[in-house]
Amino acid sequence: MNIKQLNQLPITDFLSKIGIEPSYKRGENQWYVSPIREPEHSPSFKVNTSINRWYDYGLMQGGKLFDLAERLYPNQEASSLIEKLNSLFLFEQQIPNPSLKDKPIWQSVTEKPVNAAAITINEIKPLGNNLAITSYLESRGIPVEIARPYCKEVYYQLDDRKYFAVGFENRSGGYELRNPNFKGSSSPKDITHIDNGGKSICVVEGFMDFLSLLTLQKNEHPIRSDFLILNSVALADRSLNILEGYRSIFLYLDHDNAGRKTQEKYQSAGLKTVDASIIYKQYKDVNDYLVSQKSSQKEVKKQQTFKKSGGLHL
């Protein structure tokens, strides 16, 4: 089967074959804990079986079966991925569903999950009250004094369960939420523009990368550039009118397909971009690079301490 034929096969069957089952079903929609993002507490990944399309509300992106397979196996070439999918569906009959042709695709990406659990924010506090949140930031290589001007402690609720996370506010009042077990956001989801009065701007995908840049530049000259945090590459279009006003645009995007496509989008729009990701070319993103740098520094200090002590005396 080619890509077109594979896209006719049920997405729910594909997920089942790789061991992913729905958390619950509501009519023609099946809800899953997202298989293409970090672990979450509440299902926000939907498959509409009527039109055979998936949609991830955390990423605000969706598509067909092969689009999903590319997200699940990002390091595989298209040819090997086609071969993998064919092996999964080796004994499936290739019978396309004619009813799909009469269904408008846009329904799968515009309707809201009415029955899905929504995040309710109960309380917002300054950073420094919750040791667990502070420890989480430190585990990502970010000192609390760097994060404090931009982040809050957010205490939120999913159904009848209560949680807390470090929160980063977007321009519409929603919060990006992160803790060791959860990556999500409260509504409304939007980009964040930090205006320092600069003539240049740094663009990052998420706020952890933004805080990582600040941490890396902590001992350097004062930061004079502005920042734009996408909070999701799916929101890149919302940033175009902001970026048009800058003389230089430095892109600190992830080293993956989504990052490359976002860079191409900006270039196609005629923006004056500079690919700054060469700084961390061997790492996935800025935060991955920061954590690696912190680990190296700890190892150097450990070796220096060992040498000063004269080593082991047996």
C-alpha cells in the first residue's frame, strides 16, 4: 500500500496495533492520552472515526494516519515508514470507506472537545513557595531567580483531582503548565511576546527554551533583544505580524521536522531570520543543551575537588 491507501485504513486500528488504546469513547470520537507528547493526566488526543482523522488539542494539530505515523516515528524515512505500516496491516483488506469522501475534513480540527476534561486554575502564587516546583526548574537547569520574573506557581484541577505546576502566561491570559509528569496548557492558548524595546528578537518554541537562553546568558552582557515564545509551533502564523517589525530575527527552534517547517514558514514570509540553532546543533533544543552544559560543569567541579583532595588514600 502507498501513503494514499494507508490513509484509508482506520487510525484507531493503527493505534491498537502498536499498543495504544483509547481512554474513553464518546459517539464517533475516541479520546486518548496523547501518544505524541509528554505524559499527560487527561486525554486530549482525539480520533474521529467518522472522518478518520486525528487531532491533538495540546499541539493544536491533526491529520491523517500517515501524518500520525510520522509523529510517532520521527527518525524514519518515508520509505521505511511505509514498509513498517504495511507490515502492521499485512492481512488487512484494502477497502476504502466511501463515506469519508462526503465528510469535510475541517470538522476534525475546529470542533472543541465539549466532553473532555478542562483545566481549571484554582490559585496562582509567586515562585518560591513550593519546593517541588523549584526543584523541577533546577532539574531543567534553570535557577528560580531567572524564572521568577516570568513564571508563577499554578495550582490547577482536572476533574476532581488537584495538581500544581510552573506556569508561564501567554498574551491572552492562558498558562503553559509544566511539571515532571505533565505538559499542557490552560485556555486560551496563545503566543507570548516579551517586549524589551529591542530592534532584534529571539524566537523559541517553548518557555523552557526561553528561560534556558536567559540562564545561558546570565553572566554575559545584558539582554537587549525582545523574545517571542510560540508555546506551540502550530501558532507560528500568529507571530508573523509581530516579527515583521524587527531588523533581525534569531530562531532558536528545535532540531526536528516541526522546527524546520517553522523556519521555512518564516523564510517564505520574507522575514529576516538567522538560524541560531547551530549553537546547540548536537542537541534537540536549547534546554537539552543547557542541561548538558550543567552536567559537564558538575563533572568538572567533581574532578577538581577530587584532585584538590589528593585522590583516594588507600
